[in-house]
Amino acid sequence: MERISAEAFEDIYSEYSDRIYGYIFLLVNDKEVAEDLTQDTFIKAYKYMSQFNGESQIFTWLVRISRNVAIDYLRKKNRFKFFSIEKFQLQSDEETPTEIMIKGEKVTLLYEAIRHLNLSYQEVLILRKIKEFSIKETAEILNWNENKVKITTSRALAALKKELQKRGEIHEELIRIR
């Protein structure tokens, strides 16, 4: 791809920045850091836009950059905090405050269990089950083959179920296999 105009890049930023921020926020669990890393992502994307070859979707390419930026940050900070209740919305017909509170407690238990999984399991669960990327897109982002994504997703879900059971909690409705 040739050098892109500032206006065209502004359009890309406008279209994808909120989604990139949401993904990064799930990885770092800090609003200000996520904002900074989102900016870093788009600075790198602008700098290397000429290297985008169109083999993947622009959004997938941006997520891959944002993943690398976030992982670099986490390595420097030597901490791996994942997931925030604020960005996760459950779809439900239930409306009562009690039901909402119970769901919030279940989601909190789920996030705590996910935080105890290894990094590759956390990443694949974020991409496949929360951000709902396809197997192909997840493979592109993680630089894995599709078979590895399938196997790791299966293993991550099994590890998550085991972790929840170890804690005395199992909520099948929160661990839906799509």
C-alpha cells in the first residue's frame, strides 16, 4: 500500500479507535494506559501503513499491532492484568436489580478465573469469546495457524472450567462454546 493521506488515516482512526481501545483495555485493565497504548498503536500503524499488504482486513492488522504494543507494555511492567467488568456487557432479558447484581457477581468470578490462566489462554479467550474474532482473524492476530487457535481455544475453555470448578463455581451460561 502506498503512503496514505492524513485524511484517509483519520477515517481509519475514527472507525477503529474505540474497538482497539476496548481490546487493549481488556489486556491492561487501566483506562489511561489503554488510551496511551491506543495512541501508540495508531502512531505505529501510520508509520508502517506502507507495509500493510491487504492480505488481512485493516482491523485485524490494527489489532495485531495493538496486541504487540500491549504485550510490550505488560512485559515492561511485568504484570498481566486482564479483563474488566466495565467493558463486558451481558445480553439478557432479565431486568431486575437483583438479577443484574447476580450476573455481575458471576462475571466477576469468571474474570478472576481467567486471570489465573496462562497468557496464551487469556489471549485466545479474549479474542475468540469476548471480542468474537473468527478463527482465521485470531490466527492472523496471534501469528498462529488456524489449527493452533482451535486447539488452544478448546484447551483454554477446559482450563477455565477446571479453574471455576476448583473455586467451587461453574456457570455454563458464561462459558458458551460458539
